[in-house]
Amino acid sequence: METRYLALLCLLAATGSYAQKVLVPNKRVTGVVGGSVVLKVSVEPPETQKAAISWAFNSGSGLQDVIGFADEINEGDEYQGRVSLNISTGSLELRQLTLNDSGSYDITIVTKKGMTLPAEIELKVYEAISDVSVKPTTGMQPIMNENLTLVCNVKGPVDFRQWQKNSSPLIPTVNVTFSRDNSTVSFFPLQLSDQGIYECTAFNIASNRTAAYKLLPSYGPEKAVITGPDAVNATSSLKLTCFAVSVPECTYTWHFNGLEVYRGSEYIISRASSAHGGNYTCVAHNGVTMKSASVVKQLTVTGVHVEKSDSLNNGQIAGIVIASVIGAGLVTAALCFVLKKKGTNGTY
């Protein structure tokens, strides 16, 4: 019995039929446009001597030579410079992939004993996702208590999108909803608790990409407050500070008795006088929400007085004396003129 089995094995080996075949670990291979892929094969048994190897592309309209080897390697006209052949295993490398490279690739190995060993691999080339961005829809600002929609824009074919907030899956809530294709997430309305880092990951069979957006709702200004003294002594300095809770930070405008006097959060008076007493109004304005808040503070300047005196000072006395002398001189001159006039008239 053993002799019969041994004779059969020897016959199979002599005819080259025993265990000789092309092994294909993956009969369906995917690639990305612009990338490269290896169609892996091997021959069983590994020591099988190869007389020729050829790869051909079946586009559906006929076979096209890719690369071959007999005495030397020959590349097909359409594959010059972007294919390589591993003579030891028979594997084929394709580079600079295009969508047109999708299809069936047939390999034929001819052993030195004349055995023909065929195999086939299906290649599908996909376009990769090239870019992803997340931003509010056109014209919308993230303002608290107003509606907002974030859109996940994708360049390239996309199978599905996935949203996260602060690195955790984003789930619908009372005010958070998704579109059917997950391309947008909407807030009706936007709340302060919705702030955070939002990420959108776009997937297709060949690739995935992620983009992030920091959502910071704008709000305010809330109640404005002026800090500083209610009263100040004359000639003293003082500082009035205005503040209101707001995102983004407010701009501040100061008005005194109805007239604009300064722009900024701090209003400083270096030397107070009676003219500085009155009502100071601070107007806080948020340029995003376009809302304003105002507050009024009344300032009193104390210690203002006017000096009084019953006696004349030296300057005043000198002035009176000079005025009296000038007046007396004018009276004397006028009297002399009149007397002279009368004397002249008496000679006629």
C-alpha cells in the first residue's frame, strides 16, 4: 500500500501538478488616488522555479499588459515608471493610482516545467477625503439665546460624518439636533452650556479626516457697574471704573451731564474742581450682540470755597491811587482851559 502511494506522489511531482499554485492572501484590494498599492502573491511551493511572469489588467473591454518577465522585465506602455515586479514572489506594485486603475488584475506564472499558474486580484481605487472644515453657516454668529447651525464641509466623497464635543460623542438634546446626513448640527437656541470644542470626522472607505471648531457663544453686556468714590475733595484726583460681564469684551463710553467725554473702561480726573460735579454715565456696548447696558453715577465735589476780605490789598490800593492822580490831573487841565478861554474873550 505504501509503495502505491509513493509511486503516485512521484508521478504527480514529475508532471509538475503536485501542490503548485499561486497563493493570494487578499483577493480584494483597495487603494487611494495618488497613492500606491501592492498586489501580493506567492507560489506554493516557494522553491518553484519560474520561467515567466505576466500581469494584465482587465478593464472590461479587453486585457492590457501591465508588466512581464521572461529574460527581462518589460513594463506596459500605459504603466511606464509606475509599476514594479517582485520576481521572487510575483507580487505587483502599482504607484500613482488613478480611479481608472480600478478593475481586475490577472497574473500568470509559467514554471520551468511548463506549468501555468493563474490567479486574479480585484483592485478598487477610491478618492481620498482631501479636506474637512467646521464653521457656522453663512451670516450666522454664535450668540446666546439665538439659533445657530454648524456645518461640516467635506472635499471628496464621504460615506458618513461623526460629531464630537470635547472629545466625547455628541448626542441630540432638547436644543441640539442633527441633519439626516449628519452634515450639520443645529442649536435652537444656543445656550452658554453649549460652548466647547466641536469636531467633525468625515469617513470614506479609503480615508478619514477631522476638523475642529471652538464654539464660544457671545452674550451680554450684563448689568453695568461703576466703581469709584461718590464724593471727592476739590483739587484731589479720582478714578471711575466701568465694568460689565460680556463676551466678547465690551467697549465703554463715558458721558458727563449728557455729553460724551471719554472712551475706555477707566475715566480719570487728575484735579477735581466744582466743574467736575454732576452725573457720569457709562455705556457698555457689545459689537457682536449689538446690545448695550448703561449705568449712572453722581459725583459730588466738596471743599469748594471763595476767599473774602474787608481790607484792600496793596495792588488794589495802588490802583486806586493811580486812578485818583490821573483823575485830578484831568480836572485841573480842564479848569485851566476854561479860565484861559474866558480871559481871551474879555479883551474884545
